[in-house]
Amino acid sequence: MANIKSQIKRNAQNEKARERNKAVRSELKTRTKAVETAVAEGEGVEEALTAAIRRIDMAATKGVLHKNTAARRKSRLVKKVATSQGESDS
């Protein structure tokens, strides 16, 4: 346990940030799963994809995700949607 005042404050800040980041990451997983479910069902894909991309961008802006990680995740989601729509068209 820290007994230096600045370190006590820093620990409190880190804990708050950890909780906030955990919530953001959890929501990202939920949005990603929603896209995958929509792809499997074939309904509401565009809305789910838009919501997921928006959250990924927001996480990158806030610093929860690195910008390249955000770009990679968006790319993979779009790719999944594109391949599923390609299969359904044939």
C-alpha cells in the first residue's frame, strides 16, 4: 500500500481509468458479436456494422485502443460482412 500522497492519488486515477476502459472493451466485444450474429442471420447487418465501427473509432480516439488496432478490427469486420454478402448473392 502506497503511503506517498501523489502515489495514492495516482492509484485512484489508474483504478478509475481501468474501470472505464474495461467497460469500453466489453461494449466493443458486444458490438462485434452483434455484427457476427447479424451476418449469420442476414438481417440488420449494416446497422450493426455502423454501430460497431463507431464504437471502435471512439475507443481509438479515447486511447483505449491503438489506432492501428482499431483499423485492423474495422477491416476484419467489414471483410466478414463483405464475404457474407458475396455468398448470399450467389
